[in-house]
Amino acid sequence: MYKKEFYVFDDQGPKSAVIRNYHESDFDGLIRIQRESFPPPFPSELLWSKEQLQSHIRLFQEGALCIEVDGVLAGSLTSLLVDYDEKGPDHTWDDMTDRGYIGSHVSEGRTLYVVDIGVRPQYRKAGLGSWLMFSAYELVVHKKLDRLLGGGRMPGYYKKSDELKPEEYLEGVVNGELKDPVLTFLLRCGRTPLKVMGNYLEDEESCHYAALMEWKNPFAGK
């Protein structure tokens, strides 16, 4: 199982942090992270339930990560293993993640797929999202997988949807002409966009689009 201890920094200086696999005793804190990370208009029915969290630790606890700061749960990342066909049709979040229950987990899959990442707003200046993402990259390397993959929300797109196609919006973010809370964060973490997918998730801010973004294992030899 995974455990990493280090320090993070915010306006008040260094704070002790731990990234580890989450357990049943963490469920209330994880649900709180979800509520604070994804406020309305994000659909409340897409926030984690205890049944989903139980499924995460039962099927693939290696991919169920949380971060504590000074002993307080502050963020989480959930993932599963999949066999991804690059030539296949676009997928939805529901299809790829079994509606968040990760029943679609393939134990011999070569791709680590990010189901969800969230950080409580009061902790975001400390870079916890990046630390969680880098820990997922370490899991990719440890398990000798080909890559990490996931659909990145585009929560700033609704402001530009009348003038830009989703692909143009993504291009603008990549070129540095636009900033998006999620896409810009993923780019800073080393993720590379592959394509835009429609009807990925019930998400008004993203107009239901997502950018499929990848991180390749540099040791995979491909």
C-alpha cells in the first residue's frame, strides 16, 4: 500500500502532509471533500456515496488515495485500471467508471484511469492537487503501466461556448490564450490533451464536454 510523508507550504509556511490509501474510517471526510470541491451547479448526485467509496477500496485500494494536512483530510484521488482502445469510440464517465463504482476495473489493465480528484478550497494554495496527481504517476511507474488517462472537465467553457467550439477552447488553453481551472491545472501537472469528448459528464459549466488527457510512463518504452 502507498504512504508518503512530506511538507507542503501555504501562506503560513510549511505543514506536515501525508498521502496514503483511504479506508472506511475516512468516508465521512472524503464526502466532505467532495461537497466542498464540487459545489453547485455541479450535480449533487455525482458526489461520492459511502457505497461507491466501499467499492473503491474493495476493488482497487491501490488507486484510492487521500492527502492529510496536519492530520486533516484535505483532498483525494480515485482511479481504476482499464484496457483503453485508442481507436475505439468516445466514452462517457459513467461507462468508463461504472457510474463511479469502478466495477469496470480490469486487474490486468495497462492504463490507470482517473475517476476523480478533489481538494478542499482552503487547501488549494498548498498545491495538494499536484501532489496527488504525481502520486498517481508513481503508481503508474510502480505497476509498470503504459500511462495515466482521464477526462478533464472544462468548467470555464460555458463562458466561451457562444464564440468557440470546444476544440477551439481547448486549443486556447493549451496556447496560453485562455485559462481554465481544471485544464490549466492538468497541463501544469504534465498531462497532454488527446481529444475533446462530448456528453462525457452531466456538467453544465463544461457544457457536458471533457478533454481526454494523458500522461505517458517514461519507462514504458513506447
